[in-house]
Amino acid sequence: MITPIVRSIGIWTAAAVLVVSTVPVTSVSAMGLEDITTKLQLTGYTENCGLMLNWTTLSTWNETYADGYALIRTDLDSKSPFAMLRKTNANKDYYHFVQIPAGSYTWKVVPYAYDIQGFKYGKESDALTLNVACNATPTPVPTPLPVPVPLPLPILPPISIPSPNTKKATVSLSVNGWENGKTPTFSYSMKGKVAFDAYRLERWKLSSNGIKIPGSFISMNVDKWSNGTTWYNVEAGATYLYRMVAVKNVGSSKKIVAQSSNTLKVSIPADTAEVGVPDIISPDDNAILTSYPRQVMLRWGSVPNTSKYRVEIQCDTCGNADWQTVQTYSTPDTSFFTPALAGDNEFRFRVQAVNNSNTESEWSEYSYFSFNTSK
């Protein structure tokens, strides 16, 4: 849930209203784990005094990466609360407990990620209960044969990730204008000395009450040498939440090494202009056509800022009553080639324009045409 707005600024442009709100960065959890609604599947089996736990893993989910998985356990006999027991890395999907006291235990597994705000956790799996018994004598472990000791490998320095208490970098993000009056353009920069490979601009679509819509998270990489970008494919009248992160590639994973100290709530302007009515071009009104099969190319003039047109075709005596609707078609073009029409009858058609916000124009006047295929 989006936290309460701290500040709201209204910026008017020629054809749009921009509403930008600053929300604390803590309202967006690390790596987008909060957008994962699918639970991990946890299975397992017991073996004498030990047990094996297995679970599904998250490789990628909406550009989201888990840094590892945490096992939590409760003792049903003592009714103790769940407590963190083990953590694994991102490539591990099992954990083997060799010897634990006999008893009944309940387990869960949860993905976690780490960024400059610390550890963040995803959705817990369903609980799994296993009964551990120690009825057999442990098999003696054979004495291992001596093996040659290899030369030690060189120790590589670890990748430095800023801790929550350090301020090695600050990423800024702001809206600096609109393209064509409806698409936001952003400016961004980073101050500080942190090695990273790219900027990533992230976006969630918000519902009418300001809640992130599940599955709406998308992101795009932008040029780290640039200081601005435009986000295309926005929906008129919609509201989005944006943030900027600096990313470092670590193997197959992407680590956030810095993120914007604020998120931007941006409302895309709705198309409110009146939609023009298309003008019919051809065929001429009351035209007599001789083509067989009875098909005709309908044409009309274009209307600005239109995403599609609706074409309605009617026949005078093709049904039980006059002027029954034959069909309504939708096309992004300013022409439409009809399917074969029924008989040497009189037909009429009209056209309606629809803009990007689904605002409809008035219907055009009817244009009439008929067929005479006996010639």
C-alpha cells in the first residue's frame, strides 16, 4: 500500500496537469519482492534423525531477483513462535538437516533480497509439518583417506554494497516536462562514488485508491551516461508510481547499489478534447456497383488524435425489417474493404472516430450504395 503523501505539487502545462508527490523510499520494498503473489512450494521428507527440505526457487519475477532463501521453524510441542533458523544463497533449493532432536516441526521458506535499506522479505510459503524420529543407530562414518591439499586460490575482494547507514551515492529523479502533452519526460542523476552498470527506471500502475495494481510492475534500462529519458506507452487518465535505481551486474543477478530517495506519483492527462466526425469520401452517395462478389472499399477522412474507427454497415431488405444492421467493424485505418454483401440490395454505411481515451465522436451521416450484378 502506498504510504500517505508527504508533499503534492501541481504543475500546469499547455495541455496537461502533472501531479508529482514525494513518497518515502521505505514504501517500496527491495527488488520488488512485494509484487510476488505466488508462494514458494515447500516439500520434504525425514530420514532417521534428520530431514531434507526442498523448495521452488525464484529465478526472475518481473525483473525481481532473490538473493537467497530463509527457513523458519516452530516446535509444535512447545508452541514457540516462528523464528529464523537458516539462510541459503539464491542458487540453493534444498537444505539437509543431518541430526536434530526427535519431535514434530513445522517449516516455512521465504525469499529475501538485500539493498541499501537492508534485508527485505517476500511471501512465506505454506507451512510443512514433519515428524522426526531417532530409532536407528547412526551409521559410523568411515575414516577418510588422505588427499593432496591443493594450493589456495587467490582471494578476490567482495563486491561493496552500501549499508543503510552510508551515503556513498544519491540518485535523483524528477519529471521535467511532457511530450505531446501526455507522455512524461524524466531527468535523473547520481552523486557520489559507486560503481554501477546502468540506471533502471521502474514503474507500477496505481488503482483509483492509490494501491499498486498486482502484476503492473515493469522497468526499463536507461543510459547511465545520459540525464534524461521519456517513458512511452502510457495510458491516458492513468496514474503511475516511478522510481530510479542504479544497478550493478553480478553474474546472472542484478544488485541495486543506489536508489532514488523519493518515488514519483504521476497522473497522465486524460484526452478531453472533442473528437471530430469523419467525412465520407467513397463510394459516392447513391453509387451503383457492379462488382462480384459484392464487395466495396469504403473510405473516409482522418480525424486527429484518433486511435481507431468504427464502421457500421446496414442493408435495406436483408432481414424482417428495413435497414437491419449487417455488421459493425473496427479498424485503425481510414479505409475498410467489406466482406461479400448479400444480394443486389441497397446498403448504407456510416463511420465513428474513437480517440486514445476511448472517447467517441458522433456518427457520420449515412452514405448509400447498391449493387446491380446483372449487367
